[in-house]
Amino acid sequence: MNKETKAPVFAWEDAAPSLKEAFAGKLKIGAAVNTRHLSGDTPECRTIKKQFSVLTLENESKPEPVQPQEGRFVFGPLDRFAAFGEENGIRLRGHTLVWHSQCPAWFFDGADRDLLLKRMRDHIGTVVSRYRGKIAVWDVVNEALKDSGGMRESPWYKIIGEDYIAEAFRAAREADPGARLILNDYNLESSDAKVGTMAAVAEKLLRDGVPLDGIGFQMHLGPDTDLGKLRENVRKITALRSLRPDFQIEVTELDLSSYRWGDLAEDIKWTEERERRFRETYAALFRFYLDLAEEGVLDSVVFWGLSDGVSWLNGFPRRHRNYPLLIGRDLRLKPAFFEVAGIGTGD
Ligand code: G3I
């Protein structure tokens, strides 16, 4: 792998290295995408086919677009996603079934526990069974915990009670007994309170026989990420394998923001020092991921976005230019990309 290349290399080029090939047999590497990039001989579509062995839809499979009104399901984008996965031999992740955000208000209108459970089971049953055998992994419940630890007091929690999580997983298992079912959340790698609650919630679900197959670590990281803490917190979840030996984690939404959360400073300048730290952080992360893969704890790492140019982080916390991914604007490969690919191939 030529790390010294000066001329830009683009992610879609035949001569470019491929992340999915670099990690083949060790880890599946993925990205969150939008269906507008899943067709045509475009640089984006070629990049997706060349680079990734697992895909998530960034927005189009959330409850709001999928069931905007009760009983009116919109399956066009998900059907295209399923067909694309099948045609290209790519593992698909369904994101997400039960969430407090991007969920239409009608779910909760006039609902008591029984009615909301019925609506939740109808949504899960209809969507998951339609893609049985096609969507291999579901983020069944997303972001169920509060930032300070404890359960998030979402309408799901307030109207149904804590067991909405167990009921959602049971409904998903019934609809597709073969799918891997994930409970997904953010800041687990940085917050002791949050990872502590997650470990306790997951332990109870497992002891109760709920079909929970793993925990999704979103891993929206920033320049202040403490890698020691990240490793420690991952271990607090992988320790649950003593209860269920095939219990896994997934890295579901990886990115490395150029800004600390809430930082309202002017747009940063991309200096060599930033580049070095960015490269080192990604390299350390992927070395850790490979260790976890060797132990059989992790088999999938998904970046949240195709390239810096389309990352959600360009919009948060305000319209900063952000540089969070290994593939830059114009689909250029960054030095960190080559470093990470080299870790995959052992170069
Ligand atoms: O589709 C509408 C468009 O019609 C409208 O003109 C435009 C005006 O703002 O909004 C568009 O919707 C936006 C949507 O993304 C699609 O682009 C929403 O405003 C915007 O809020 C939405 O943001 C998404 C966010 O989830 C919503 O919470 C991001 O793209 C998406 O990356 C982000 O993903 C989440 C994961 O699902 C869960 N974990 C955190 C992660 C990052 O926030």
C-alpha cells in the first residue's frame, strides 16, 4: 500500500485500496448511505460497491418515512436497499424500529399501553417480516437511555413502561427468527453512567430470555475521545458473554468529529497536527476492533456517512465544515484511510 502517494486517490477508482478487501475475513466494514447513491455508474455508487461489505440507511428506514400515517407503509427505499444488498452481496442493517426521534406523532396519539404495544408490534412485524432473510441485522430499539444514565423518559417508556424494550425484541424475533437483534446507543464508550445502565438493562433482558443478540456502540467520537476509557467501557458490555457466549457488540455509527460536542468556535483549520492525531486515533481504534474481532466479539464496523461532504456532522452543532471520516470531500482517500487499510492487511 502506497502511503506516500501525493496525487489524490479516489475511493471509487480501480487502483484504490478497498476497506472491505483489506479487512476481509476479519471484519465487515460499512457505511450509512442514502438510496440516491445506490444506482447508476456514479462515483458514490462505485465507492459503495468497492469499499463496503455492510450498509445502513441513514434515514430512510426510520419509522417516520416508513409509516408516516397509521397503516400507510412506504417501502420504496427499503425495497431498493434490499435489492442492492442482494445484488452486491452486502450485509444490510435495518435502522431503526423503535426510537423517540423521527417517529411520527400518530404512534402516541390517544394511546394507552395496550394500543401503543399493538402499534409497535404491527410496525415491527410488518417491516421485519417483509425483509426476512434480506436485512440481516436490526437496530430494534435506538437510544433508550438518558445521557446521565437511567432510562430515557420517551413516550415509549412513559406509555408502555420499561418492558417496551423486551416486547420490541420479542416482536422482531417472531418476525425474523434469523436476524441479529441489536440495542443501539451513543456515548456508551465515554459515559460510565450510561454504560453502567446499558450493562444492567442488557443483563436483565438476557436473564429474562429476551432475544437480544448484541449492543450497538454508535461511537460518534470527537477530538477529546479517551481511548483507554473507550476500551474499558466496551469491556463492561462484552463481559455479558458470561451469560450468553455468542453475545456481540457492533460499531454502528462511527465518526470522529473535528469539534468537541457543543463547540461553537469558528471553522477549524485542518493542520498537520490535526491530521496526525486523526490518523493515530483511527489507527488505535482499528487495532482495538481487530482484537475484538479475533475474540469473536465484533464482526461489523459501520461509518456514519459515505464521505466528509455528506456527513451529518457538517450540520451540528452549527454549519461547521467537518472532517470526520476516512473518505474526504470529492471521495478522496485521506492518509488515515491508507493507515487503516494497512492495519487490515497487516502491512
Ligand atoms: O428530509 C427533510 C427534507 O425534506 C427537509 O427539506 C430538510 C430541512 O431540514 O430536512 C430533511 O430531513 C432531515 C433528515 O435528516 C434527512 O436529511 C432532518 O431535518 C434532519 O433532522 C435529519 O437528521 C438526521 C438525524 O439522524 C435525525 O435525528 C441525520 O441525517 C442522521 O444522520 C441522524 O442519524 C442519527 C442516527 O439515526 C441515530 N444516532 C445518531 C445519528 C446522528 O444524529
